[in-house]
Amino acid sequence: MFFTSVMRRVRLKLLNKAKDIKKYKRILAVLAIVLLTAFIEIIFNFQSIIGGYDWMDVTEHMKLEEEGEYEKYVIDFTTDKALYIKQIRLVGEFASDDAYVMEVQQLNGFGKSEKVSYWDNISTWFSESYTNLNKKVKAIKITLYKPEKTELHSVAFSNRFEINKYRVLFVVCLLALLYAMIFEKKFVQKVEWYFLCFSLVFGLLVIIYAQPTYNAWDEEVHFQNVYSIASGKHVKWSEATQTIIDKKTPSCNTKAEYAELRAAMNEKGREVLHLETKETGVVSYSFLAYIPMAIMMKIGMLLNFSFSNMYMLGKIGNLLFYVAIMFLAIRLAKKKKLFLVFIAMMPTSIYLAASYSYDAVVFACVTLGSVLWCNEMFYSQKKYQAVNMISSIFLFSVGCLSKAVYIPLILVMLLLPRVQKMKKKYKVIFWIGILTILGLVLMTFVLPVFSNTIAGNVSFGGDSRGGDTSVVRQMLSMIQHPWATIKLLVTDILRFDNFRNLGDPSSSNYFVGNLMFLNFGALGVLSHKWVVLLLPVLLLTLIYRDKQDSVISYSSLYRLFIIFVIIITVILIWVALYLSFTPVGVESIAGVQARYYLPLLYLVALLVTNKKVYIQISGESVSKLVLLSANIFWLVSIYSFFLQPRLL
């Protein structure tokens, strides 16, 4: 008894000490994050610390010169002792969008002098234009041509100490996520919770860093639709909304210019250009994917938010929906969970969710539908059968309303064991129900095309952004040339050379994996070298399985049926882009992008069964590798596409 009592006391003391250690560990982590963030800010401001100065006016070095029929401002500055210039500021009244050239005699890291030319834009929107130079300079010559009514008032250099709030926010968030991954085992054991935090953090960072302008694919079109839905029956189109729709926001590359842009857009958001009264405020079935964005934007309107904040709020609605649905998918997934986590955390996936786009809604709904189907197909539990089946059908249906080309995926519901065990009468009813949903969703795309084709309305459909595109004329061309159409589809789908941002291999010649997972649209794509990390981790998540993980098995017929459904979906994707995006009669298919394949990935992964290979790595280690890889991709992406070119 005495010995037992002593052991209990020892155990209690150890437990209390463990709790104290955990508490102190988190306090130490916070202190470490603060110190590391401060250290990074000191590094970036090192030149300002050793030789900083506030705005130094060099307008006295400015003169107006003539060059033929033109006039130009020339600022010719030289110094005996090298001067570190962090930033250049031009102040004036600019009558037209133009560019200025900077010829710089600078010292490189080895102290050798070299002459380099830079250029930057000025905009009629702003009275101040900024350039981040960050060079040690012996001489600099700035040239700006002077159109009529353009007046340059002053030029100044700066090397002041400045804490960059965008960089601080990013560093703190990244370090916190890395700490959680390394030291908080619960996050690694329950990866869906890490996904939740990770996606919200990087999604919100993208929304904050993106600023009130267009960045993602067709973002101006999606914003227009969301704004119209959020406004209800009576739409007030402001100058700011029209600027986004017309893609006329100026180019910015410093945080100071983006501050000017936000102020300008907020002002333009108060100026109503025209009113639109719609016949009804009811949302079309094809616009259902916009509802999460429209709800949040409507909240911003009701709270009288500025245009910039309202613009961000709409994106937050999309992000919250994506994160919630994907969280459920990852939590419920009993097969290929790490694969699902990896693709859901990839830069392109979260970037789409943090933009005006319905692709993230389609991706999330179809993926969760596929997860529920997998659970019902291979891990059936009587208690949850009806819920899984109904939810899966609902998610496939709703997720495909905005992009009907994915609806053939719903046919996998016909393979469910419960359906096979039904009485013939109920099985026929179920088949009819699934085929009816398939037909109805497809008709939302097919019926308007055929009806306008029969009616001879050759102007119907096509790309709203212009070009010789017409769905009806393209359909007639395909009907008239069936063999050429089949050849075109087969060659373009299998070739992969057309798998680009705009259907042009020369404009974005990247590996398909980079285009699918590491793509930020107009902002850029991570370079080829990141394939070295992407492919091994992707392959590992595909073939990895725990000892306890049962191997799912398909009959050959079932496997062929799923492959057939996926192939039909792929063909529909390419046909849809040929009809609506490609000029009539052209012997290539434009506009097919790798991101269109994201909703298919989980089903494809389920076809990859691993019965023989067992990787002797603990599940915790694999999870950490997957999460670390995602952090690395986002570290490089945020710095390369948001901080370094835009917000430093």
C-alpha cells in the first residue's frame, strides 16, 4: 500500500511537471518567434542602422532638357562616397502613364563598380511614385520624358529604418506554423486541424497582400458576378467596381504605391457611375458557387466598409467555404488522407480559394463528394450509409452546377455495394435518379448550345473578352468535320504541350505539376527546380500506407468504369474550352489549364493501389515531411510573388 501510494504521488508530480514544461515551452516559443522576427527585421534594415537617413531631397540636381521635339527631366546625382539608396520617390503631376529610366553606377557585394539600368512606372492615379532600389550608389541618372501637362516637382532618396508590417506578419505566421508542426504532436496526428490553421493563415495573407486589384484567372469576371449577386435587385456600379471589371488598376511595386491605390479605390468606390435594376434578385443555378463570396461582400456593404475592405471580405467568404469543406474531406477521408492534405495545401489550391473564383468551390465539393463515396464504397457502416450517399450525390450535383463538365463523376455512385444489393425495383429508381441528375446538369450547358444552333443564332456563346469565338459556329464546324475534331481532341489531350496558362507553350513553358500546384496566374509560376521537391512528396503520399491501413481492391470492371468516367470528364473539359475559348476552326485547343484537373485528383489517387511496397517510415514522420514541404512552397511563393516584387 505504501509503495503504491508513493508511486501515485510520483506519477502526479511528473504529470504536473509535464504540464508546466508544455506551458513554458509555448511561452519560450512565443519569445523565440518574437526574437527571430526582430532579428530578420534588423537584417533587412542593416544598411539603415549603419548609415540611415530620412528623405534626402535631390531636386537641385534636376534639369529640363530637350531631345528633338520632346522634353525630358534629367536628375544627375553623383557622390564621392558611395551612398546606400533604399528607395527613390518622385513627386509631381503626371498627365499620362509612363516610365522613367535609372542608370546606376553601383557597387556590388565585392565592392566592384558596375553600371546597371533599371526602369519603373508612373501612373496618372498617383502624385507620388516609388522605386525600391536597395543599392550602394556612386552615381545615378534618372530620366523621365515630359508629356504636356506633366510636372515633376521633387525627387528624393531614402535609407530610413522601417519595420515592414507585411514581412513581420508573414514571418510570425510562418514560424508559428513551423513550431506547431515540430512541437505540437496533436497537429501532426490530426492533420486536418493543421490544414485548417495553415490554409486560413496563408489564404488570409494572400488576400491581404493581393490588394484591391485583379490577380487570379478571370478574377474581374468573377468579381463582377459576385458584386451583382451581393447587391441584390438594384446594383450600384461604382467607378472602383468598373475599374476592376475593365482591368484598369495601375501597376504597383511598393507598399507605398499600394497604400495610394487603396486610398484611390476607396474614393472611387463612393462614386456611382450607373444604376442597374435587375428583373429578379434570384441567383442563377450556375452562379451558386458565388454565394459564399456574395454573403461576405453583402456584410461589408451593410457595414459600410470601404471598397478595399469589402473587396477583401468577398474573398474571405470563398476562403472560409473552401477551408470548411476541405477540412471535412480530410477529417472523413479513410484512404489517401496525406495525399488529400498535400494537394489541398498546395499554393494554387489556396490561391484560388483566396481569390474571386468558383474553382475552389467546385474542387472542394467534388473532393468531399469523392471522399464520402470512397467511405461508402469500401468502409461502409450501416449507421451512416444513407447520410454518406445522399451527401455525396448532393455535393457532386451542387459542385458541378458552375462547371457542368465534371458531372459525369456522379456516375461512380452506381458502383456502391448498397446499390448492388438493392431490389431490382429500387435499383432501377436509383439509376434513373442518378442519370436524371447527370442529364439535367449537362443540359444546363448543352441545351442552350443546341437550341441556339438549331435557331441559327451564330453569335451565341464564346469568350466575353473578345476574339473570333462562338460556341454555335464552333459546334457547327465540329459537326461538319467529325474526324478532324476527334483527331484534334486525341492529339491535344495526350500531347500536354497545350497544357498552359493561355494555351501557348512559349508563354508559360512549365512542367505540368508546377502549373497544377505552384501556379499563381498572372503573378507567376514557381520554377522547374521545385519539381525536385514536388514530385517525390506527391509520389510518397500516393503510395504510402500504414501497417494498419487496409488495401482497397476493385474488380477489373469497376476499375475500368471509373477510368472511363474520368476520361469522359477530361474530354468534356477540352471540348468546353474548344467551344467557348478557342477561335472558330483553329486546329488547336486554347485555354485548358492544369488547375482544371484538381477535382479529379482524389478519384485518380484511389485507383493507385499499393499491395506490395511498404515504406518503413512512421506515419508521424511522413506527415511532418508533407507539412514541411507545403510550408517550403508557401515560403518561396509568398516572398517571390507578393513581398519581394510588391510590398517591400
